[in-house]
Amino acid sequence: MQPEPAVLKKRRASTTLKWIFIFKTMLLNE
């Protein structure tokens, strides 16, 4: 497998953080 570009890695990391934030907010609002 090819190592993925840093841009993709960074983008995926920010997407993951965004989803974690969304889930936390949803749980707090329950």
C-alpha cells in the first residue's frame, strides 16, 4: 500500500474530530 499524502491524512483527522464533536454535542443534548 502507498503511504497516503499528508493532506488526506490531515483532512481525515479533521473530519474525525468534527464527528466526535457532533456526537458529544448530541449526547449532551439528550
